[in-house]
Amino acid sequence: MTEIKKNLSESKTARWLALAIVSFTMLCGYYLADVMAPLKGLLEKELLWSSTEYGFFTSAYGWFNVFLMMLILGGIILDKMGVRFTGVMATSIMVAGAAIKFWAISTHSLDGALLLGMKAQVVVAALGYATFGVGVEIAGITVSKIIVKWFKGKEMALAMGLEMATARIGTTLALSTSVPIAKMFGSVSTPILFTLVMLCIGLIAFIVYTFMDKKLDASNAAQNEGKKVEDEESFQLSDILLIIKNKGWWFIAILCVLFYSAVFPFLKYASDLMVQKFGIEEEVAGIIPGMLPFGTMILTPFFGNLYDRKGKGATIMIIGAVLLIIVHSLYSIPFLNHWLIAVALIILLGIGFSLVPSAMWPSVPKIIPEKQLGTAYALIFWVQNWGLMGVPALIGWVLDKYCVTGSKVVDGVTVLSYNYTLPMIIFTGLGLLALMFAFLLKAEDKKKGYGLELPNIKK
């Protein structure tokens, strides 16, 4: 009987296995999120897309999350219905969005058609990507709440760091394998089909996790038998007001949107940057930005473990923002165009990209009560999606409007050449703003005593 009443999360094997399963699902999601990033040049050659159309497509990721507030709705569903229902729903939406995106890129039935004054193929692919964006963002907040559920008071920042590291294996695979796969099979749509199959496997993996989650709830119920405890999933709509009145939450949300807007949209254009500025061959250009998530696989868990044991969460975020500024400002200097410089800066960006998320996401449960966490994460992701939607479109527009330097014929097709100095200055500005809000967060923590500078592991 004693064994039955033991909380399942106390088992290291159980909680790390649960983490591994949901992290794999996110790996599959991140693969599709970035699979088109290295294909910009091929899209221009094979499908005759412009940079503006590519930016329009890339910005679609946040359409439904931002304007229809699907992400906030997802957070409320998460706090009301729990992680099992929400996770299966989210991963199913990911699969549906990926299928629409693949169909749009692979079919010829849209050739020559216009929709909303733009190529129908671009618009339909964007709608698929927007649908996928709803699923992957809701899956992300669901997995964050799952980690809090299993690791609160334990190795929470390390667990979040390992989840992010695993998910970014998907980004690394996307950036480094998309062009080779497309060229091997002679079609820009093949990498998307590959990721669609992976997403189906990821959905199956999450369904397997739901059985573990059910056992965890049963062990919690057995342990709390005879005790009066508050329902963990209880949530009221009025709690949204409590969240948005919290100044600390706002500082994290704004830091998040600024920081991620200077990283993820950069990765969408990084392969093209390597070709245009550093003269790297298109077939291997994705390998260099692909090193960024590879580095974070090691460093994010390392810094997360450091936060768990030593604290200094707000300080870690400040250092990460400083590195972001250094990297983008150096990328903006025209004469720094040797490929070794590109590699060195990506490695440095990887360190910065490991520092901020490793401390930012585990800090949210220190500011927000657990019953509101799903919605709090959802609202942060909603704010973040404004940046993930707007910045790629802005960069695409800026490239076409101000950065065209000429044209050249590649494989019989005329493609434009670009100067990336102005886009990198924009990314540098975002980094400077992120640093300002990191300092404001640290000041708020000192004032309110959230414990962001204290270790996560309770002794």
C-alpha cells in the first residue's frame, strides 16, 4: 500500500521518461517550424517566390495565435481541461497544418491562381503554417506545464533546458537537411513531407505520454487521500486579469518577444545571409546557422542546471541579451564577411540563446501561481507571436525595398542579390530593447522578492 501512495513524480525514471516523450513531440514540431528556412533560395528558383512572399509566408506562423487569440484560448483550455486533452488536441492541429502546407507546396492545382492579390500557393501554404503555429504553440505551453507538474521543487530548469535542447535538434535537422533532401529528390516539397511523417510519430508519442500522466494523477490522488487539497486544474477567467496586472509577468513577456524576435526570424533568413554576405554555397549554407541549436542542446541544460543549483536567473538573462547585441551588431558590419566569422558569431549567439530561455521559462512559476500557469504561458507566447509574425514580414519587406544590390542567373533563373546590413541593424535594436527589460525584471524581482536570483531546488 505504501508503494501505491508514493507520488509517481518522485521516481527519477518516471519523470525523466515523461520528459523524453514530450520532448520528442516538440522536436518533431520544431523540425517543421524551421524546415522552410534554408529553402528560400529554392522557393525563389522553383516556385518563383519573392522575398516579400517568403516573409508573408513566414509571418503566417502567428496569424491565428495573435488575431484570433487561439493561443490564449489554448491556455484557458489547458488550465480547464488539463494537459492530456490539450496536448492531443495541439499535436493533432500540428499534423493538420503540416498537411495543408505540404499540399500547397507540392500541388500544381494552384499554379497561376491568385488569392488575396497574391499567389494562391503562397496564401494556402501560409494558412497551413498558421494552423500549424496554433498547434505547436499550444503544445509548447502544454509541455511547459507538464514539466512543472513533474519537476516542481526538483530539477525544473534543467528539465526545461533539456526539453528545449531536444526540441532544437529539430531546428538543427531542419536547417542542415532541408536543402540536401530537396535536391536529392528534386522537389522543394519533399522535406515538408518528411516532417509531416515525423509529426505523425510525434502525435503517437504524446498519446503514449497521456497514460503516464493518468498514472501521475492517480498517484497524486492516492497520496492526498483524506486530505483537503485544491484542484490543480481549477481556473477562473478572472485570473487573466490577475496575470496581466502583474508587472513581473509583463517584463518577462516583453523580454521574451524581443529576444525571440531577434533569434527565430534571424534563423529564417540566416541561410540566405550566409549565401549573400559570406559567399557560402547554398547546399551547405544551412549548416552554419544549424550549429546554433546544436550548441544550445548542450548549453541550455547546463545553464538550467546552474539556475537550479546556484540561482542568478535574472542575471543569466541579462548576460544572454548582451551576447545577442554583440552578435547582431557584428553581423551588420559589411567588411566582416569571412566564413569563420560567421561560424564564430553563430557559436556566440548559441550561448546567448541558451542563457535567456534556460532562466526565463523556469522563472514564470516563481511569479505566477500554478493553477494560472497554462494561461500565463499562453499569454507570454501570444505576446511573443506578435514578434514572430511581424518581424519576418518586416525583414522580407526591408530586403525587397532597401537591400536589393543586383541580380544573377542561377540554373537558368534570375534571382536577386541582397545586402543584409539593415536587417542586422534591426535585429541589434531588438537586442538592445531586450537588455533593457532584462534589467527591469531584475529590479522588479529585487522589489517583490520573487526569488529569481535564488536556486530552484528546494533543500
